[in-house]
Amino acid sequence: MNYKTLSSKKIFLDRDGDGITDSVDLQLHLFPSCSHPAVLSATMDLSACLGFETMGMNLPLAGPGEKRDSSFNHHLYIGLDHELKKFDSKRKGNEYCRGREDEVSLARTIRKLSLSLISYKIRPFKNIPAKEDKKRRGFDLLNPFSNQGFYYNSHKSVLPFLFPYKILLFSHLHLNTAVEAANFAARLGLESLGLSLPLTFPFGEEPKHQRNFIYIGKREDLEKYGLTGFGDILKDEWDSGIFLLPSQKRIPDVLICGDEKGLEEILHYLSYLPTDSRGVRDRILSGIKIFQDRMGDLISKEPSCGMSSPKKFVRDYTIPDEREEILKLLERGAKKTRSKPQSIKIEVLMARPESVRRKFREDIKRLYKRLGLGKSKIHITVLNAYKPGLSWIKEVVLREIAQEEVDKIEIAFKEFKTKGLEESIRWLQELYPVDEILARVLSLPGQKIAFKKDSRMKEVYRVRAWRRGKVIYENQFSPKWKAQPYLLPFPRSGKVHPCTGWVRVRFDGEEVVDQRVATGIERLWGVYQKELLPFVARELNQTFLRRHSLPRYPIFEELRFDIYFDYPMERLEVDEERISPLEALHEDLYFVTLDFFSNLSKKKGLKGVSPGRVLPIIHSNFQGKNGKIKFTLVHRSEKTFSPSQKDWEIGISLNGIFFNKSRVGINLFATGEKNRDRRWLKKRLKSYTDREMNGFKVKKITEDEQKGFHLIASGPVFSKERESLKERGRLNPIQIPMERPIGYSEGIRIIQSLGNFPGVNVVDEGRSFRGLRILSLQHTFPSPSAFISHAKRVLCRSTLFVNCRHHANEISSTNSGLRLSYILATQRPFQELLKKVNLVINPMENVDGMAILEEILEFTPTDKLHAGRYNSAGQEYYQEYLNPQTPFGEAKAKPAIWERWLPDICVDDHGFPSHEWDQPFSGYAPFRFREWWIPRALFYFYLPHLEKRADSGQRVNSEVLKNWIIKAISKEIEIMKRNRAFSDRYYKYRQRWLKGGIKSKDPIPCLPLQKRFRRTNYSHRYPHITTVDFITEVADETAQGKFLRTCVNAHLQTNLSILNLLSSFDISVKKLYRSENGQSHFMWYRERPLDFKRIREEG
């Protein structure tokens, strides 16, 4: 019989035009002789080769006899000569035959065809570039097409480069079963990046040195071939199953068997298992996993005697209004004089809004009139004790020079030399942003208002004004401040010097009152330091005494500070800047509480102790006479106190899954702790016999004398339908808000609506510490094939991973990430980028922090609100990325996404305050976050490897990435305008006063990644995989309206520029080949990391 050559170019197609083979246009027609083990072995190898050559395929690839599937243009008929004789004369140009006179010759012919197809465009290699990871143990029956299933990864990559198994056929199968076996082999080849031929053998012809096997055959032949390890399970009631054969092997052998019809069905079931980036997504297997997990949890816990509700303590404090004390002092001072003075000068410092202080000024006048001093010349100044220098210039100096037509102003300030947590430029910081206020009111250019540091001055501030080269105005002023410990219970933590209230009265130049009057906010802070922190410490000690030990994770459920005070925020008409001492108080309460816990845990020798939810809630429009603070401490309940509820370590492994029409059975193996009485475990297991969990019941328990207990459980098959990876609908996508924050529930709805689009996959990444769902969005170019190899998708395309909202109060990254997803899902030009790039977005990482933020945004919607920065434990959880046992689900999502997708570029979209970040009780500019005291730009970013040699490959890659980002952002007028303005301010108020401070010439700052982030940076941890892992920053805490839109756009344009960069890069994927010991090894491979030297930069 004459045969036409089967061309790889004709049968391996790129239907979507992305340059990657995504479908096989060849149907295999198997005739009865293909049931012979030798022929079927060769046919399964051919099917595996066809799957190996493509990233996607449709099933079935093989069918019985001559019946044609019209979706295939090419057809290959496989059988003996006499079976194919009638087709030889009628064959069309797209039909091919492979036949021989006997089965052995036919098998040999098929294997030659397999080698010719898979050898297309191969490159020889001497050393395997991907070596076996020796850590691999066991087999995950719930995720068989994974590195814990049929494949294993290399020591450097989690991709399934290696296929450790050979397939042994121990039965002569019916033709329909043989067809399903061929389709199963095609699926095995599709999902793997490595394949060794021959793959399949008849029983008894296997290679001598092969370690791992997949046995496929009929149940009736098990005993014949000595495969009896599970024979007692397969009674007449079970049709088929997949089992792990008992052995001492690190990777166990797998048995797939059943009666003739059952074996056909389970092979079909396995071939068609739906997968996504996490692995198999199947209702049956998902149900088994839920049962297995619940069983393990229930058995490992000791029975509970009930649960008490968490303890809750509430403390209320009244904060006296300082105005009453001030009026009493003024009255007392007035009564000291015996004669009526000609002039009275009153200076008051109090922490109240300007409108309240103006009214109080009138109250003072009325008081003195009532005291009979109304005819005296009275000069009253009531300044703000919060940022008093700014208040003085705004309310005194500006009023005095407003009509003088000044053309130049100099503001001199004294260096702050007192030892404490403040910086030496503290007095300049407290003036911010006075120059722009003066420039606006006086219509002066900004450069005509200068700052000068002058330590020779007697007073703290001096203002001089010029007109046409002549000094026409000079005035001086000094604020009042008080030294106090940063943390009263820990005096060695340092000292701070917040400004304080004051009253000074002079009658005819003679001083009659000169006295400090603590402001309402100072009084509140005193309650916090002297009453609340010691109370919290006592409660922690009581918890410690009750438990004898403390968990690593949150001590308390919640520490809530409700602050009721009359001081609404006052805008300064300079971008987002404002006067808001209560916002500063929120920041102090939050961060000082965290520091208190840190100091307390160190004192007790504890590691990793965190407080729980710390919620300072500001009620800034409170109209009561006095201020109030309501403190609520909630202990954690007995249930949630420990992160692990397990009293004993119990291992429950899955060793078999078997089917009987509408029922599914599972074989579990339970083991307990070493040196633990096994009777306890047996008793616990028996207590759950016939108890239904997730539809399953334990039917039988047998004891293994040496190790543990075998459990047989059964349950319904649930549904014959596969688990849908998408709930397709014709819903329109939800529009993405661009000018307001997105809350958690709204974000979930938006993500789910985006999942309705082709190429968009919504993946459940697990639950946070508080039990909230974390969803990611995965964008790939829509494929024409039903089954796609995730491993080949990762290998053949570069991948960008965008992580959003690590700090939940940095809001714009969620808007940006969802907007990016929306654009790629709905706009074809952008979707074309996905032909070269995979995109994964984690839009809401810190969902617990988002829930906190939503709660407090209701009260102060434009404050920085750092109480929503960290997670619900009050913990910065970067280091938890490296802890596989972390209880914080929010810390598991990012590492899990990285491990599944091995992104070439990672970007973590962050933010910083949109306005001044001051904390008067923490050194004014907070000592841990000084570089973010005021915005240095609207947008900037941190890149790794900039500290390396200029010719370093890693440095070059970062520099290329930098140039692409700057090129994209430079086109955004609003971003560039604000970047210049913010940069000028930052230099004027901070950078120029630092040692070596030089004004940056870069319109878009690009800074080296700080050392503290390198440990969790993927391009530092895994430079052989991830090319660049960088951080972006925008001024979005907490932005609203058009300002927020600009922040969102900065993130968006950056991420689009990276997509464009990656889409311009051609991934070179090689098919490597090596022959040894009668085996032909093939591997798909690409060099990593990317080398951007090869990119031709446009323009």
C-alpha cells in the first residue's frame, strides 16, 4: 500500500494568528487491530506526540472506524492492510492511511510516524536544561494533570518539564476503549513540556530501568498480572477507578482500571477534565476535596464544650474644652491689676478651626468688656496651636502686608536642635505649604518667596518683605511646644515635642499671664498614653496568664478609638492640602498603637505579636460642649484565638477514586502523630462512620497494623456536567469607577462581570484571614480550542503580573487594575496584545484592609486613613509571603499566582498620601515614613538592580523598562504637570535641606528598590525566571474626583506600556532533542530571563 507523507505544516495550525500552534487538524480513525496492545501502545504514542506539538486541541482526537468529524480537514486511518483496503482507492488528498500485514509491523510504522512528526524543527542538546526536583513525593489524584500528578517540575521551575511515567497496557481492550486510551494519551502530551518515546508499552515489554508506571487495563486481568493491591475494593458494585498502587516509591505507580465499559468511561472522564491555571476544575473532584479537608479538620479537633462570646470592654472619657480654662486665666489676669490699663495685648494658641477662633476672639472681647476693661486698647491674637507658624503667617503676616505691594518675601526659620524624633527642619515642615498660599493671595511668582535657615535668630520664625529692593516689613514669632515621651510606658523609645496651647497677657507691656494650656487634642493624647495603653497592657497580660502562651497572630479582635471632637478639615486651596489635626491624630493613634505592641512584645520576649484591628474613627463634626473618646476593646473568641484549631496532627491522603454510575467512592488513608495512642484515632474515625459530610459517608474502616487506617467513603457523582469555568451570560460589564474608591463587594461584582468575556478567567485565590474571597483576573488571547495547556501558554508567551491593593488605603490600583481588565476584554486593538502576552491581575489583595477602609471612609472620605493600610491583624505581611503556613490568606494569593504563571515582569501598584502626612506626637514628619511626609511627585516608581554595573544584564533590563515607562507617561499632560509641581515642593521643603540634597532633573522619578524589599522581590529571589519585579507609586491616599482619575491613569498607562514592551518582544521557544538508552527525549524550552537588549526601542 502506498502512503502519502503526512506534513506537520498541514496538521499543526495557528488559527488565531499569534504565531503559536493552537490546534491539531488531524483526526485519527482506529480500526479493530488498534485494540492489540502493541498497536494501541504505538497509537497512544502518536496521540501523545500530536498533543505535545500544540498549545491547544479539541477532543476527541481519535474515533472508531471510518466515521468522520467534519471539524477536521485531515484524517489518518490506522489498521491492518485488509481493514484499510477499501479506502485505498477512494482516498482524497487530505486522507492518509497507515497499515501493515501484521500488528507488530503496524506498530513499528506508527512509531516511525510519531518520531517524524515530533522531530520537526528539533535542536539537539547534550545536557537536560531542566532537572528533576527531588522534593516531589506522592500523587495528587484531585489534580492529575499537574506537577503533583502525571508530571513533575524541574529544580528551577514549576513548569511540567518532565514526565516520569511510562504507560503499561495489561489488557486487550475493546476498540471504543482503545479510542479513549488514545485520547487520554493526547491529553497527557498536550499538558506536558517534556516527552520521552516510546511512552506506552504492552505489559512485559517495559524498559528495565524505568521507575514509574501508569497501568491501564481491565479489572478482570488484575490478578493475572499481579496487580492485586486494590483488588478487594473493586467488587461488583464498582465499574472503574484510578488508584495509587501501594509501594515505597517516592512517586507512586498509578492504576486505571475497570470493567470494559467502566474503563472506557474513566479514560474519557480523565481526558476531558477541565483545567485552568490552578489545575483541574471538576465538580466531582472538588466535592471529594471538600470532604477530605472537612474530615481531616473534624478528626484532628478535640470535641468542644461550647464557646463563649468574646469579651468586650468599653471606656468613655470626656475631654474638657480648653476654652473655658483660657477664659478663666484671662479673668484671673484681669483681676490682678488695680488700675485700668491703656493697652492690653492677648496672645492665645489653641487647636481649633479659624472660624471657631474668630468667634472666641469676640468672646474674649465680651469678657473684658464685662470686667470693665472695654475702653482699653485691646489687641487679641488667637492662633492655631496646630501648625502655629503657618497660622501666624496666614492670619497675621498676610493681613499686615496684603496692601503693601510687596515683590519679594523671605521666611527664615530656626533649626530644631532639641534631641528627639523630630528632624532639624521641623519648623519649616510646620509651615507647609505657606509659600503657595502667599503667592496666590499676593499674586507673586513662587520663586519670589524664599526660605532660609538661620539659627542665630532669637525667635523661631522671621518674615521679611521687600518692595523695589527695600525691606518694608519684618516680624518674628515663636510657637510653644512641650517635651514628652513618645511612648509613656517605654521612655527609651524617644521624646517628641508637639506644639501646645498657650495664653499670654500683657497690660501696658507688663506680663500678667504666661501659661501653657493643653489643647483638647493634647488632653485626649494624655488619656490615651496614661489610661488606655496601660489598660491594653493589663488585658494582654491577663490573656497571657489565661493561655500561658500567646499566639503569633492577633491578640485582640479589635481596638477601636471613637474620637468626638469639633474640628472639621479646612482646605488650603493647594491641591489636596488641608489643615486637619484630627486626621493627624488618626495617624498617631494607629501607628503609635502598633509601636506600643511592638515594644511590649519585645519586652516579653515574644515574636510576631500583633494587636488585631486598630480602628481610630474620627467624628470631626461633633457638636457637644466637650470632646469625647470612646475606647472599645474586644477580645478574640475561643474559636478564633489560635490560628490553628488542630489539637493533633492528622494526615489524610487520597489513594483511590472509583465510580459506579451515579455513585463515586474514595479510598482514604488516615495517620496520626508518632507516639500517639492509635486507639484515640480509631475511636475518632469510627465516630464519623455513616455521618454525611458534603454528600459523602464513611462506609468502612480497616486498620493497617503498621501505619494507620484505610477509610472507604461514598457519595453521589453530583452532576454529570463539568464544573463551568465561566458562567457565561450576555451581561454588560460593569463600568469601572474612576473618580471614587471601589469597595470590596463592588469590586467582586465588577470582577465577576468581566469574567463573562472570552479570554478572561476569574480565579478564586482563596480566603483572607477574615474569610473574604480573593479573586484574580487572568487574560489570555481567546483560543479556538477547547483544551489549552497552561504550561505551554506560560512557556510560549511572556507574562505580566499586576498586583493591586497590598496596602488597602492605596486605592487607585484597584480602579486601574479593573480598568485595564475592562479595556483588554472589550477593545479589540488592546486584545491583540494578548497574542504575545498573558496578563494576570490581582485587583484586591488585602481585602480585609479594604473592609476596614470602607468602614472608616464613611466618616472621613478624603483622609489618608492608614488604619486601612495593613491587614486586619495590624500587620505588614510582606514577610508572610515566605511563610507557607501563614494563616493570612491575603499573603498566599500573590505567591500562588507567581508560582502558577512564572511572570516575566511583576508590578506591585502602590500609593502614598495625596497631601501632607504629619503626626505631631511622632516627631511631626513621622519618623518611619519621612520620605512620604509630602508628595515628591504624583507618580514615580522603584526598579531593582539599578545599583549594579551599567553593563549588567539585569541593570540593562531595568533601564529599558524605565525608558518605556517614562516614554508612555511623558505623553500624559496632567500627570507631568503635577509631577513638576510636586517635585518643586518636595525640593523646596525637604530635599534641599538634606545632606547632599540635589534637585532631581528627572520629570518622572525612578528610584532604586530599597534593600528591605529585596527579600520578597521575585527578580531578586528568582532572577532566572522573573526579569523585573518593580513597584509603582501614586499620590492616591485618599484621592477623589479628577485627582483620583489622574492617579488611576498613571497606573494604567504604566501597565499598558509594559504590555506594549512585552508584545514587542519575540519569545524564542525551542524544541530540544536528546537520544540515550533507546529513548528519544523531547522538551519545549525557552531561555529565561528575558533579554531586553534585543528590543529595538521605537523613536
